Amino acid sequence: MLYVKDISAEEKLTLENMKKNYPGYMPRMRAHAVLLSDTGYEVQQIADIFGVCRQTTASWLRSWAKQGIFGLFDKPRSGRPRKALAKASF
């Protein structure tokens, strides 16, 4: 089974703050997944909670294991950023 290992008190505090306050949805979700794994949830259980596949959840946990907090953020992508859709007024 894949679980996160040895999360320090400072890391837990950082993850809790990120889960509650970070403006981006995906990093918040990944931080929550790491915290759930630390409390003993299995990969499939976490995947079911967030409605993603098991492989996605496992990749979040592996990114945490390799890069720490930086592994929870989206990597830069090439191309034009997405535009926000504005409401049409008729």
C-alpha cells in the first residue's frame, strides 16, 4: 500500500492551512489527500472521496514523497492561459 511517511508537525500545519486557505482548488485537494493518507486512508478510499481514479491519487502521494509541498502545485504548461468565461448580457 502507498501511504505518506513521517509528516512533521510543521508540514501538517502547512498542509492544513493550504487545505483551508489556498486559492487554487487542485493544490487544496492534493493537500487534503496527503493529510488523509497520513491518517491511514488507503489510496482507493481517497480516490473515492475526491472522485478521481486511483492512479491520480497515487501520483499526488508520490509527488509529495519526492518533492514535498512543491509537488502539490501544478507545473507550468506551455500555451496560452485559460480565459475566464464572462456572463453574456442580452
